[in-house]
Amino acid sequence: MEKEEITKSEEKSKKPKGKVRKIIEWSVTGLFIALVGVLIGIKIYQKNTHTSLFGTQYPIVLTDSMETDYMVDDVLIVKEVNPSEIAIGDDITFLWDLSGKGDVYPMTHRIIEATYYPDASLNKGYNYTFVAHGINKNSSQCRGDCTYQTQEFHEDVLIGKVTGKSPFLRVMYKILTSVWTLIILILIPCLYIMITAVIDMFKKLEEQERLQEIEAIEKGEYKPNKSNSGEDPLKDLSEKDKERLKKELLEEMLNKKKEKK
């Protein structure tokens, strides 16, 4: 009967611990999935900037063509505007095929020409034609000559006008795309699994040793450790004292479990 009560109390002490472990595991897993999702989202957003948040988009600068005004990895604040509001000297973001192979990315350059056609049929069905140019004359995109690096496009690929940049989003982008962030994403789950596995292993070994001691005491077969003098410390104990020692060992085990909970 006494063993049954002890077993029940042990099970009760394990349940809260199991819940805490599950909460930690779900939290770590959720964080890992969330960060990976953000990284994937950033990569998708770099290429497909077609959705806006309350009329504002946040494209990431991919090249050095607008340095030093906008550096690579800057996150721009681009407001959607009507094509009629675009003027010479405005910095605008538009969709452009960088490689000429259909890989369309958002590009930010400065307007040097803006032409309006009242009759769209005279301009391939478009009312506006814009010509934009990068401001960095030493850009790596020009291959040594930036004089003629211009883009001519119509209003259908216009995203909006640049109104500023976000230092906060730049820092977050740099952190999330850092190699160290990827390493941490891998190390945290691995370290957690390794540490919990080692802790569980030692706990099981300790519990097995305790249970073996208790069973030996119950059967009167307890043997001293090699570190002892070689004499059985229980030989002079009465059955009552042995029973009391057994209870103390069980209480000690339960108290340790409660402390670690």
C-alpha cells in the first residue's frame, strides 16, 4: 500500500514537470519556425514587392546604384502615388528586369525625364513614360561606365515615390539575414536537445540507484559501497530503524524532484 502511495505521488510530481518541458519545447520550436519563416518571407519580398501596407511598401536596396543616398540593405519607405505626381528629380521605385531574363526586382532610381501622353494610343497604350538613372557614377552595376545606364518604363511598373528609409527595419533585416543568426537557429535546438537528454540520463541513473538501495534495504541485502570501511552500517540497526531509513530515502528522492520542478 505504501509503495502505491509513493508511486502516485511520484506520478503527480512528474506531471507539472512534463507540462513545463512541453511548453519549453513548443516555445523553442515555435521561435525556430517563426524566424525561418521571416527569413523566407524576406527573400520572397525582395523579389515580389507587389503588396502594400496602408499604401506604403518597404523594398530593400539590392545594388549600389543610388549610393551614397541609399546604401545596399537599406529599407526604403515608398508611398504609392498617382503617375501624374511624379516629377523630375524624384526618387521612385519601379519593377525592373535586372538580368534581362525575366527576373523582375524592385529598383530605385532618380527620375530624369517624365513625359505625359494625353492620347495613350500614341505611346503603346500608356499615358506616361519615365526615364530614371542611378546617381552613383562608380556603381558596380555599370561595369565601369554609368553614363548611359538608364531605364525607360511606363506607369504600369511604377511602385511609388521614396519618402525616406527606416533605420530600424535595416537593423532587423541585417540581424535576420546574418550568418550568425542562421548558426544560432541551428545551435539552440541542438543544444537544448543535448542538454535535456544528458539531464534525463543522469536523473534516470540516480533514480535507479535509489530504487536499488530501497529494494536492498527491504530485503535486508544492503551492501556498503567500496568507499566505506567494509562493514555493513545497517548490521546493528533494528527492523524499525531500517524501515525509518527507507522512508527517509524515499522522502529525499521526492523532495529532490520537487526542488527541480
